[in-house]
Amino acid sequence: MKRKPARYLLALGLIVLPVLIALLGPVVAGPAGARAVSFASGDGHWLGTDFSGRDVWHQVLLGGRPVVIVAVAATALTYLVAVPLGLTAALTHRTWLEETLMRPLDVVIAVPSLLLVLLVAATLTPGPVGLTVLVAAVAVPDAARVVHAAAVEVSSRPAVEALRMQGESWWRTTIGYVARSLRRTLAADAGIRLTGALYLVATAAFLGVGVPPDAADWAVMVDRNRTGLFLQPWAVVVPALLIAALSMGTNLLFDAALQRPTPRKGATR
């Protein structure tokens, strides 16, 4: 039986608008307009202007790309580091090496992520590259533990022992069987990891970490205009809703992709 499309449609409905704005917004935004003198919608500012007179819609169009690109890049970098680290620790026959690789990660996980953001950001140059490295550094320990735990379970299967007895190489056993068996686990974790990256990117920008305070960024817009929420709500509500829609849609999309089809009643096995 085919999967019901309702969850896919809901996920896509939440994701499409933020992604389109992030990808195409800077292209269609055009040059920055002149600063207005009031918060009222009109005079070409159909969402009004923010506290400094900037057109809100123009800032929304420009502010999505940094959030999305940094979150996606940080998630990719996280797995580029975490997957080899977790696999090596799980499949090594040397206990000392496994302990050396995994125990420092426990220490990092014990520290709150926001505190790590503030500590690491103090040594990084502000900008998208530094913020990407920062978010990835915070996410690697937890992702590596997920990979390690899943790989330990897979490596204990009789199939892996049979491959070893046949003299198969470590590379073929690790990549050809163990890593391929982790695809569903990694796919399920990727949705959570990308949502977490979006959260950390938005939080870092909200705190002014790694992002200039006057940058065109959705999270910076929320922080910059929150004191005037009741005077000009669109400058806060629109970027906040776009971030929330992207996070919720991402999780729903991965959940829908991993959902197993329900067998029909009376179907033969």
C-alpha cells in the first residue's frame, strides 16, 4: 500500500515558502530602498518598516539565505566528522582507541549547547563560515554517539562475523555492510539534526554571535525588532514563522520518508 500523501503535502507546504524565499529572495529583492519615516504599511512598504526604517519585506527576502545555507552546511559538516568517528570507534578491536574517541565526546555533551556557542564563538571570526563550524562543533558529539551506538548493534550481527571469517577487508565490511545498514538511522537523525542546526543558527544570530547586529537575517530581525512587537508585529512575526515552518516541515518530511507502508488487511505475507 502506498504511503498516504497527507504528511508529505503538509511538510512540503511548510517548507516550500521559506526555502523559496531563502533561495530566490536575494535575487528578486533588488537594491535596498530608502529608509521610511514611519511604521505604517504603505508607500511601497506593504509589511511596514522596522525600528530603523528598513523595509520589512525587503529584509525578509534577504534574511533567509544565511539561515538556511549555514544550517544545511553545518549539518553536512557534522556528518562528515561524526560518521567516520562513530564507525571507527564502534568497529575497532582496540578498547583504548574506542575510549579515546568517545569519552571526550561525553564531556562535551555534558556542557549546555548555548554555553558552547558562546565559548567557541569567542575564538571564531564572525561570518557564515565561522558560524557553520561553530554549529557543527556543537552537534558532532551527539551525532557521533548515535552513529556509534547504531554501528555497535549492527557489528554484532552474524553477517558481520561471517564477512570477517571470509577474510573481507575492514573497508568492505565497514562501508559495504555496516554503513549501509545505518541509512535509516542516519535519515531519522538527519531531520532532528537539521532542526537543531536551524535552532542553533537562529539562537546564535539572536544573541549576536557570529552575525553582525545589522545583518539581514531572520533571527537578527526577531532580536532587533522584539521591543517594538506591539507597534510593528510583522517585523518579528514573519521571520519567526518562517523559521518555525522550516523546522517543522523538515521534521515532518523526514518522518514521512521513513514511515513504513501499512499492509492491507488480509494481504498474504
